[in-house]
Amino acid sequence: MANKNSNLPAIIVMFALFFMIAFVTNLAGSMGVVVTNQFGASKALSQLGTLANFIAYACMGIPAGLILKRKGYKFTSLLAVIVGFIGVGIQFLAGPLESFAVYVAGAFVAGFSMCMLNIVVNPMLNTLGGGGNKGNQLIQWGGSCNSIGGTIAPIFVGWLVGGNLADATVGKAAPVMIIAMAIFAIAFIVISLTNIPEPHMETPEEKAARLAGGQQKDKYSALSFRHFLFGAIAIFFYVGIEVGIPNTANVYFSDVLSPALAGTFVGAYWFCMLIGRLVGASIGAKVSSKAMLLCTASAAMLLVLGIIFVPETVKVAGAPLALVLVSACGLCTSVMWGGIFNLAVEGLGKYTAAASGIFMTLVCGGGIIPFIQNAIADKVGSLNSYWLLVACLAYLVYYAAAGSKNVNKDIPVE
């Protein structure tokens, strides 16, 4: 009990960082509606901010893993919030400058911050939870905080823009960016004053050996584990699914209905993720990550097929049923991240920190897949573009059922 209490401040800080990740990431996604109007962007180009945000993961994932290993969780967290403040500040300037390029550049810089924060919070919470089901449970609790941030951003942007897409401008969404910068500033102060454990930081002996060039090259790496390699691919697809479902719906239904109504339902998607993560956190210690992922991926596939096939004329409480199904998908995507991460790093031992960096590199799927999906939407329509996500979900079903098994237990991990 004493150890659990001593870890509480660090856990709270990790939860706060989880909130930051979703708030800033969904800011980029929600702005897709704005840039289609103000800058005349196509559906594909409307996702350029999200693409830039997530491509930063591909650039920063492995370097951030090295920073974490050499400098520790606290240094990496502080550096991340500084970079995040700068990134959102650049996006804010896109309003008065009326520049799409400045907006995309800001999203790219903010992406570096989100990558570093993700590299910190996931292995830290998994470690503080003791790995296994407990580690997954703590990640799910953190994911609940993530969902709160994700819920607020699209609703806030949607209602700032209002009921008419023709009035949508970056300037109208400026208050959201100011709030984001304020959160980053507060986070910097709180992290500076918090004692954060450093379980994966290199030892003085390892640092001396590295600087002297005397380290022996390990013949194994995280990629030597098949279940981790398949898990990294699963994360690529999963983040694309998580972002693609609401982003594509937001752009499409903002035009068909209104930015305010579409933003509300997209916010409801993230709120459903919050509900799902709270449930997942409650049962995470009793239900295996494998079972959780298998059930939610299968259910999500059925819901996405519903989005494709349900006629737009079918409505629930005045809203298209397809849009309601978009929101319901959040219940399924809610627990997938924690489940995949937990399955993929199980049994990696000393390779966990490096594995987290590789994981974050593959998070770029959250920008690439929605961009491809909306390029498809420009050709065959937004609803038909969801077939891409059906294929991605099929892979997650395979990973949960078979691909997550550790077949490399002979590799030493101490």
C-alpha cells in the first residue's frame, strides 16, 4: 500500500498527460472542417493537419525512445510540453496570418510533442501497474482521461464555428488553442515539481560504456519478438481506425448537416470512448487484454459495416443513424490501445523502452490512414471509404486471436 501511495503523484501526472495528448491531437482533426471552408481544401487535404501531426510520430518515435532511455521520464515530459506549447502557438498564428501552410507546420510541431508524451505515459503506467492485467488496467484509466480531452476538443471547435460551414475560420477556433497553450504551461510547472520514478533510464555504468564505445551490440531487439512486430502493425492500423472514424464523419456530416451538430456527435464518439475506458479500467484486472481486443475489434467491424450500409434517410431522434453508429464505435475503440500495447510489450523486459519508441513511430497510421480514407472519399464517397477501416479491423481480430502469442520466449530479457 505504501508503494502504491508513493506512486500516486506520478500516476496523476501521467493521467494529465494523457488528457493533453487527445486534446491537442483532436484539435488537428477538428480543424479539418475549418480548412475545407477557409482554404478550399478537398476531403483528403482537410486531413493534412492530422497527417502532419501523426507523421511527426514517424520522425520522432525512435529518437524519443532514445531520449527516454538516456534522460528519463521527467526530462522527456518537460521537453514534450515545451514543444507542444510552441506547436499550438504556431497553429494559433495561422488565424491572423490566414495561412494553411502555417497551420500544417504547427500541427507537425505539435505532433513531436504528442509522440514524446505517448512514449512517456504508456510504459510508465504499465510499469506503475506492475504489467500484465494490472498494467493494462492503469493504462485504461489513463485512457479515460485521454477521452475527456478528446471529447472536449471537437465539441468546442464545432460550437465556436457555429451552424454554418461557410463561417468556419481558424480565427474562430482560436480560444481552443489558447486553452491548449495554458494547459501546457500549467503542466510544465506541475511536472517540474513532481517526483517521477525512472525505472528504464540507463545506469551510470551503461552511460559510461556508451560514451566510451565499449557497449556490446545486442544481437536481439524488440523487433526480434514476433508478437511485438505484429503488435506494432496493429497499432498502425488501430490509430488510423480511431482517428479515421470520427474525422471522416466530421468532414462529411458538417457539410450534410452542420458543423455544430457533426462536432457534437464526434464529441459523443470520444465521450463513448471515455465510457468504454472507464468500463475497461474497471474490469481490466479480470478480463485478459486478448479477450478484450478480440471482442471490441469484432464489434467495431459490425458497427462500421452499419455506417456503410444503413441509408442516410434512417434517423434516430432526428439524426442519421449512421452518425449515431459513428459515436457508438467509440465504445469499441476505447480499450484497443491499452490491449494492443499490453499484449505487444508483454515479456519484453529490458527492450520495453526501445519498443515504446518503435510503437510511437507506427502511430503515424493515425495520419496516414485517415488521409488515404479521405482520398478514397473524394473518389467514391465518404461512407464507402469506411471499407478501408473494415480491412484494418480484420487485422486487429487476427492479432487478438493469434498474432499476439509470444513465440520468442527463448530470448533473454533481463
